[in-house]
Amino acid sequence: MYTSDLFKKWIIDHQNDDYQINIESEQTIKLTTSYGEATIQFTDVTNGTIVEFNIISYKNQEVQFYLHFELNDENHAHQLYDEMIETLIGLKDKKTTRILLSCSSGLTTSMFADNLNSVVEMLGEDYHFDAVAYSNIYEQVENYDLILIAPQIGYMLKRLQESLPDKLVLQIPTATFASYDAIGAIKFIQSEIENYNKEKKEEQVKKCHCCKKSNKRILSIVLSTNRAQTRIYYRVYDKSTIIDQQTIIKASFDMNDLYDIIDTVLLKHHTIDVIGIATPGIIKDNQHLRSTIDGRDQDIRNEFEKKYHIDVFIYNNANAAVVGFSLEHEEYKNIIFHSQPFGFGIGGQGILVNGQVITGKEGIAGEVRFFLRRMQLSDDCQQLAWSQAGVKELVIKSLLPSISLIGPDAIALYSPMTPDTLEIEKGLLSFVPKEFIPTFYSIKEPWYYMLDGITKLCMDHLEENHR
């Protein structure tokens, strides 16, 4: 068995010029650079050792990488370490704070950006400025840390802040912009970044709505991927009480990430009665995940049950979300949970009819992609995804068939680009009479609902097996 002493020695022997190793204690090693810090924590438990990797960026004090695993396989430990190092060193290219300026045409902000770049070069400040017309801002924002808009489009500030909740979006002070006061703009930026970082708080744990009591211990896992990274959220419930929770943050997803979560949870808590996994993709017979790349099925449920001898339950994450939402809103029995992530031309839906999730033949229900591209759209789906008007069109055209066929009481909408649900309702009125328009709810964080939903589904699953 691979021991913590051997792994620590291997880490120390592999030091290079890219980072400095500091041995904080017998349990903690830190790798430091001028742009970020990685912490390796060893925790001994009854039957083994848990290793945690955590990377903090100095630029914004945010976690860029987090995972944990049971230390037992040498090659796997080395592989995860190399992945962590790649992320740590990669922060060097992200050290410069990239700021995007925008106005109606991008012309005046382009001149101001050139001026700002000249000044920060003289001052030795680590900033870089670019400019773009407002019509193209959404296509560019993923590459920038901060968005500055000109005063003439200040009326769009609130909309941008709602559409880009993970970005700092500011309006350039009118006097600063009018006089092209680069020094004043830089001081304004520095002050706002400092305030922004101070105000950041740890995410508040939302109250679990799995009110139904269970005497079982459940591990609930939610997979969430976007263009930048993979996040895996999990909770351990013991008799309906949350006893453990964590978020894994990586650049990409690998099936071993799920094994590491389960191994670590079992090492800490010893027994789990059921494992629930909410994941993107078509789920067939509560066990198969159909790849969106090559269409092949992967029997996740069978693989995990063979290894762990624990009941495993797989569900589509939008279906889990609609169940979670229904726990918070018991007044509705017919619900659509529509997810339209930022930058994605095709969304997905979880559908609840008469209190029951509709999965359809082979799990196809809610797969908007099979009809959306064939609807009368003003442009290609992916092109529409980069403008507010385009996303509004995508959401309306995605919801219209479901509303017409199902007649939902409520729609839970996760769509950062269209935070104002009144706009969606008005757009639907072109097709559907007002009395048939459901009640809309804007969702900011869907994974809360996914965790609640997959847990409720696991409880139902246990009850059915007990019968």
C-alpha cells in the first residue's frame, strides 16, 4: 500500500523552479509561487489516509482547484498531483488582471483602453485592457476578470451584473471617462476589486428541503460542467441531516473523480446505504449515461454497485432539479425546470406532471436538442447564445412545445442571460394566451435543487426496494 511518507518524499523529490515547497507540518505541505498557492493536506483516519489538494489564486483569492482522495494507489496519486501542478503553473498566464471595456460601438473605449495600457505599463501595474462593442460583449467575457462599461450604456449595468454573476461588472465614473483620466480609472478599479474581494463570503448552505424523514445514510452527488471547469457537489445525509458536504473543482471531469469522492466518504463515514448521482446526459433505466460525444452507453450503476456493494441510483440533473424545486413549492404538481447555461445554445428540461417526473422512452424526455435546431430560429443556436436577444429566443422556443403539450403550473428558469423572466413571459404571449402562461421563477443556483432532488429520489428508491 502506498503510504503518506512515501508520497511526501516523492513530492519533495520532484520540486522544480516553478514553485517553492514549504513543509508546514507533518500533515501539511505548501507549494508557493508569485501567483498562487497550493496546499496538500494529509489526514489520517481509522483505516487510511485522506489527501486534499487546494489551490488559491493570489489575484482574486478564489479556489481554482480542489479535490480529495484516499491514498492507496501510487500511480493515481501521482496523476492527481501532476494535474494539480499543471493548474498551479497555469495560474502564471492568468496572473495579469484582464479588463474588458465596452461602449455602444467600442470606438471610444478602444481609445481609452490604449491610454490605460500605456499608463499601467509606466506604473508597473499588472493589468491589461481591451475593448469591445456591447453587441459582442458576451462572446468575450469568459477571457476577462472585470467588465467596465461606459457611462452612455450605464442603463445596461444591472442587466450585465445579473447575466454575469461570477464577474465583477462596473460602470466607469462619468467624470473619469469624459476626461480620459487613466490614473483615476486605475484607482477606481483597484478600490472596487478590493471591496469586491472583501465582500465575498462563503456560499451559504441553503436549507435542505428533503423534509421526508429517512433512517438511511445517503451520499448525493451532482455533476456540473461548463466551458471553464468541472464542479462536483456532494452531500452526505444521515437520517435527513447533512453531516458532510464539499465541492470538487477541476479543469475537466474523469470517472475516477467519482470513485475518489465515494472512497473518501466511506473512509470518513464508514457506511453509506445508497448513492445518488445527478448528471447531464440521457439516463436509461436509472443506470446508463449516454455520452453526448459518441452516443455510447456507460453502465455507471453496475460499475459502482459491483465495486462498493451499495445501492446506486443515477438520474439526469435537470430531472433531479425539478424534483428539488417541487419540494420547495409543494403547491405545484406540474412543473418545468429549464436550464440554459451561459454560452450554451441548447438547454435541457426536467418535467414534472401530476407530481411525477417524466423521463420518457429511454430517458429522452426534456432533451430540447432534438427539436430546437429544427425550429424557425433567426440564427444558429450557438450564435444566438452570445446575445441577450438570442438567448431569449432560444428559451422561448424551447419552452413553447412543453407549455403547449403539458400546461405546467410553474416554470423554474435557470438562464443567466435572461434573468428577467417578465421578458420571457411577454415573448410567450405572442404564441400562448395569457391565461395559459405559467408562473415563472428565476433560479440563480440550480445545484441546490439538484442535490435536494436526487436525495428525495434516493429516499423514494429505498422505500420501493423495502416494499
